[in-house]
Amino acid sequence: MYYMLYLASLCRRRQWPEPSYRSSATKSGYTCVVRVHNREYHTDVYCESETLAQESAAMRAYLICRNFSVNDGMYPAGHDHGGVIQGIPVAIGTGR
């Protein structure tokens, strides 16, 4: 659960709203979407528990957002992110 704490700390330092997590369960496992600074980051695999899914999404978000000023909250151009496009902007006022 370290990345969830790291991400919350990053948001406080940058005076962003706290991250919000939206988990869902399927027969294959759990997935999660975390919203950070009006951008969404997804788990890339199914997880065994809701907590692990939240941690996975938080890890993706933290690793991208810690360099937000460099890459605008998305993976750098040409980076092989292995699936789901991360950091897609979300319209302000949706989901909160």
C-alpha cells in the first residue's frame, strides 16, 4: 500500500485534490481506476483483491505524475506502455 500513500502525499504537496479510486470486480479478478488531477490511470492486469488493484492503479499514477511537468501526466512519446493508455484527461466535474 505504499504507492497509495506516495500518491496521496504527492497530491498534497502539489495542492491537488485527493486521489479517488473506483474499483470493480469481475470473474477474472479486480480492476481499478484512480483519478488524479482530473486524469485517470488504470490497472493493467486483473488483481486478486480490491486493495491490490487500488495499489496497482496508484503505482501507475504515481510513476507518471511524479514527472508531471515533464510529460504532462501521460507516458512520454514513444514509450511502450504495454496496453491501456494512461493519463487521459477527464472533463472537470465528471465523477466527483
